[in-house]
Amino acid sequence: MFFKSFFDENLAQMSYMVGCQRTGEALVIDPARDLTPYIETAKKEGFTITKAAETHIHADFLSGARELSQREPVELLVSGEGGEDWSYQYLDETKHQLLKDGDQFYVGNVRLDVLHTPGHTPESISFLLTDEGGGSNVPMGIFTGDFVFVGDVGRPDLLEKAAGEEGTSAKGAKQMFASLQRFKELDDYIQVWPGHGAGSACGKALGAVPSSTVGYEKINNWALRHEDEEAFTAELLDGQPEPPKYFAMMKKLNKQGPSLEKERDLENLSPEQLEGYQLDDYVILDTRSKEAFKEGHIPGTINISYDKSLPNWAGWVIGYDQSIILISRMEEVHDVKKMLESIGLDDVIAVVDADEVERQTSLETYENITPRQLEAQYRDQDDYVIVDVRNENEWNEGHIEDAQRILLGELQDNLDKVPAGKTPIVHCQSGKRSAIAASILQAHGFKDVLNLTGGFNAYQKEYQPVRP
């Protein structure tokens, strides 16, 4: 048997390839939208990808299953559980099989047994792998998707918070508790291969280790130690972070079928040509570092630095009805575009060379201030307002007195909460998110915005924050 895991560090997403060396067949589980790693691996190892399986309709990334079924003679294996509201809508165009609890399927001589494991979502299924070709009659491991992670379990509140399905959080928690009782019946030696690692918003305390075992999780995973359903439900639902805004769109697109038309040639624009694109229908995304952006940028542009958090924050602040113009280092454009496509932001129409922007003379800037400057120069001034863009959990652990909390991802929809005529002093925990917020505020007319260097971490080293 051949086994390989793939990790997208930008979205903390795990996918897998399982192959049978005797038959040359391979299966991909929960493929990301960029199919290159799977196709290259199959070619290198001498496999033909014949099947692709999905554990559930994903909320945090755009699946590559549909495209894989169009590019290769691949059969899709997807959940037939959960009811009509949670069924895939593009399957008529593909060779596919709807999987139910207790079903089995093979890739060569490797057997996979299907377990319906609802809780994170109603249709969620897991795959228990047995290497019959290697002579085994007992399972080696289980692909859990967003059901069981290392140290945590999938959150059941996304359908309610991100997709607007009222009342589903409590129902999902009850289903998760029942699914975990079934999981506990598995043998301790079985390996656990989850769909995400640390950094994913699909849980609140995911471990950084990429895999585990059933026995280890029984001992160390907080969720598996619970025996009382009511206490489990309360802890599961408490403290879940706000789901990124783009999660609702991911559910919709993965259900309907991700677009197959994402490739396009980008128009090269000069900085002077951007003036005609300063409209609601467009977003000009500057992916330079926050330091470079602070020192000089074109008015009306949004700054999200080119690093692994770019897809997450782009999904928060860019509308899916907006066309995107990039300001990027030219050697980074390909990767930036791939990152945006991983969450379905496909409408990238043009690019401006960041080096050309930095040669301009009429650029906008903003100022950083230190915690000491905040307290000494601005604290008692009526024409300033402190804007905290952190999440609720961070706020509840401590915040600056008299600050106004507006979650970064919701800032553009709540600009009216920033008092007119006042200069915002924006901060987050460490300074990264507040730099994005500063660019958003400037783009919407708050030209004198100030950014707190080092964020709340730096502030609480100098001053006593408000505690609940």
C-alpha cells in the first residue's frame, strides 16, 4: 500500500493519497483545489488516480474533487447521508457513488469502510482503511475529515453561524456526542488521519501534530473524556471563534460545484491606470509587507501581506462579487493567485508591479504609535477612538479601557461604529491584523488612522488592561 499526506499550510488543510501498488490505482481523499501535488505524485509513483473521496461538504476551502473528475477518469465517492439539503448538486455530470453508513469500497486491494459520523455537519462520513493487499484483516487507520482532530473535534456551529441554519448548533453537538461514542469503540492502535491541523477555524484547539491514534485521543482529547452529553455540549459550543465570512460561500460553492474556469491571463496595469478602478465592483489588493505598505501606498488599496494567512483574510474582506487587481512583486503573483483560488476568489483580472508603485511620489502613508505614545499623547483626547479588531475571546481575556471592539473581518460592514470626525487608533493582538484594518479604514476615508505597534501584547507589558 502507498500512503501520502499533503498539508496546505495556508489553510491548515490535510488531504491524502492512498494507492495499491499491485493494481496501480490511487485514491485522493479531500483534495484541495490545486491538483498539481496529487497529479505529480501519481506520475512519480506510477499510479493512476481512479477515485476521489470527500468526507463532507467543506466550509473552509474549495474542493478539487469536481475538477479532478473532469480532468481524469475519476469516480467521486461522496456522502449520501444528511438529507437532501446536504447533498452535492453537480454529480449528474460525473461518475459517482453516494456512500452510506456501512458501505465499503476498494482502491485496488485496499478496503475502506464508511462510517456516518455527523456532528460537524449532518452529512459527515469517515473512512476506515484496511490494507487487505498487505495481508491485514484489521483496520490500520481512519480518515476523520473534520470529525476528530488531534486534541479536538469539529465544531458544530458553522451551519448556524456561517450558513444561517438556525438551531443546528445544539443539534450538531448532540450528533457529535453520539458519533464520539462510536469512535471510542474503535481499537486503540488505529491511526487517526484528520482533515486539519493547528490554525484551522474548524475547531478551537487543534493540535499541531499531523496524526494520532484512537487510543491517544481517548486519553488526551478533551471531547473524548466527556461522559455526560449536556456537559460535553456546553464545552463544545463555548468559546468557538467567529467563523470567517467566506465559510458560507465555501459551503455554497462546494455544494453546487466549484468553477472549472479559473485560468486567465492577467492584464498588466501601471499605477496611473488604477484610478479608473476605484469602484465598489473592484478591490485593489496590495500584497506587500505591512511595513512597505505603511511607508507608501496608492489611496483606496487594501493591504494583506503575502504570507500563509493571506487566503483567510482575503476571504474575510473581499467580496465574491468583486473583481481583484493585485499589487504584488511579480515573482509572487502566481502563488498569490493560487492562494486566492483556494477559497474561490477567482476573479483576478490584473496586476500592478509593486516595484512601480514604490517609485511613485504621491503615495499615502499612515503612522505607527507605541503604547506609551497612546497613553501620553492620545488617551485623554476627545478626537481619537481606540478600535480593537480582535475576536471576542481575546477581548474577554483583557482589553484597553474605553476601546471599541469591531472584529477585523466585519470592519467594512461596521464603519458607522467608528465615530465620525474622530481619528481611529487601531490595534489587534500583535500588529498584523491591525495593519490590515488600518488599510481598510484609510480606503474608506479615515485618512489619519494610527496603528498601535505590537498590539495588545505590547500594551499589556506596559499598562494594566481591563479584565472581565
